[in-house]
Amino acid sequence: MPREIKILPSYREHRKRLRRRFDKSGFEGFHDYEVLELLLTFIIPRKDTKPTAKELIKRFKGLPGVLSADIKQLAQVNGIGPKAAEFLKIIDAFIGFYFDQKALSGNIQFAELPQLVDYFKATIGQNPNEVMRVLYLNSQNKLISAENLSEGTVSEAVAFPRRIVEEALNHHATTVIIAHNHPGGLPEPSDNDDSITQQIKNALHTVNITLQEHVIIAQDGFYSYRQNGILD
């Protein structure tokens, strides 16, 4: 009696090739949908994840948009159920958590603008709402604490200067760095952004604490108040 030959689904070999490529050189040379496709293989074990990955990238306009999407929106995509949607949100949260831990351990130099921008992109850059994040630093420019003050419209948050001063004193900070995101917009500051920056700077100055930087993060880049000579 002839032995039955089992034909494995074609996606299994494709998964092996993706993993071999990653083992060899990380994500170098990967398309964004291939990165997502590989991630999804760990939560969707018995299905071709390429069509799902491509649909996610298309619908949410890139990998960052996928990770920042609402969990209910993710779950509505064909091939993504509640479990896979939660998996993607865990990855999104993990990226911010990783950068916070890296910062607290002193492995991010906050005097270096590129590292600072990378940090804020990871922690608030993909947030669908406008968020102000505040970093409290010691005299060695090491992070003591970080927090998101609120979500909403940063320019209308009139209580921010008082809250930031209170928290800076509580943490015995000597300098403060702030950043907020412009979801779906350009990084250029508005008049209200300029106004709240000046208010926070003046409030901190009354207790001998320096506002070191204010960075605006957007999809199309960033804006640094210090780089533009406003906080010199």
C-alpha cells in the first residue's frame, strides 16, 4: 500500500524563509508588511498572515499606524480577532515601556537631540490623541521620572505650568524637558504652543528650574524649541 504523502501548506515554507532572513540580518531588507507578517505568525499559527499584514498596513497607513490603532478597529480587519489585536497593542505598549526603562537606566543621553526625538517618537509619537509628556531630570541630566500629564488639547491645558512645577519640586529635579505630539499634523508650533511653552518656562524659572527643551513630534518630523533658539 503506497505511503500517504502529506503536503504542507505553502505558508509554512514562507514562514521559514522569513525567519531565516531575520536570523541572518534582522529586519534589514524587510518591507513593512513583512515585519508585521512575521510578528503575526507568533499569534496566528495556522494561517497565511501575509494578506492580513498587507491589509493592516493599507488600512492604517503604515506599521506605526497599525500599532497605534484602536484595538476595536484592529479586530475588525479580516484575519485579526480580539487575541491578535491585543497582541499588537501589547507590542505598541512594550516599545514605550522599553524606552522608558532604557532612559531610567541612563542609556539615553537627553542632551542629544536625536536620542531625545527617538525617545518621544516611541513613547508618544503614535498616540492618536494630543499628549504632553514631561521628563524630570537631575543635575547630571539623568531621568528621575517621566509622565504623560493628560490627553486632549495641550494648548488649552492651563493647569500644566502649576502641575509641572509641583512635580519638579517633588522629584527634586533641576531641569525639565517637555514634548507633545501633533497627531496627523505638521510639527510646526502654533501660537498656543508658543504661549504654553513660555508659561511653563517662566513658572519653572521662579523656583530655579530650567526648561531645557520642548519638542513637538509629528508624522512629518519634529520641531525643537531649543534648536530654533527659543529656549536659549
